[in-house]
Amino acid sequence: MNIFVGNLPFSANDDELREAFSRFGAVDSAQVIMDRETGRSRGFGFVEMPNNDEAQQAISGMNGADMGGRPLTVNEARPKAPRDGGGGGRW
């Protein structure tokens, strides 16, 4: 299950995110989303957990939990919306 984690402290990194969720079960991946322009955290990330029961426990246990002085917003991630691919090409 893919889990959205919002309101992350800007100092959080992938390893800290993985560590926070791994106490609920196996974590396939944990990624803090970074701004391409500045290289700084955008304040949210995603955690992928293979076991849905463990993922649900993680959502329940981490939603509202304090990380770096900020209450996390944690829920099941919505599927990515398809991009229309509209670009700036002239041809």
C-alpha cells in the first residue's frame, strides 16, 4: 500500500521516514519529496508497505503523531492522476 505522509518537518529525510514507519512492519520504500529548483524538502513524502494490515496500522498509529515538532497527516495515497503531457513544443 502506498501511504501519503504530509506536514513533515523540512529537515526529515528518507531514512528517518523509513525508520518511523518500520516499527509497524516491512517498508519497501520511503521517500521525502524534494523541490527540483531548491533541493529542499516540500514537506511531504510517501511510504510503500507490502502488507496492507501493517500499512493500516501505520496509518492509524502515525496520523497526528509528532515528528520534529509537527503533527503528521497520514493516509492512503490517492493514485497518480494521469498527466496530459501538454508541452511547449511548436511541432
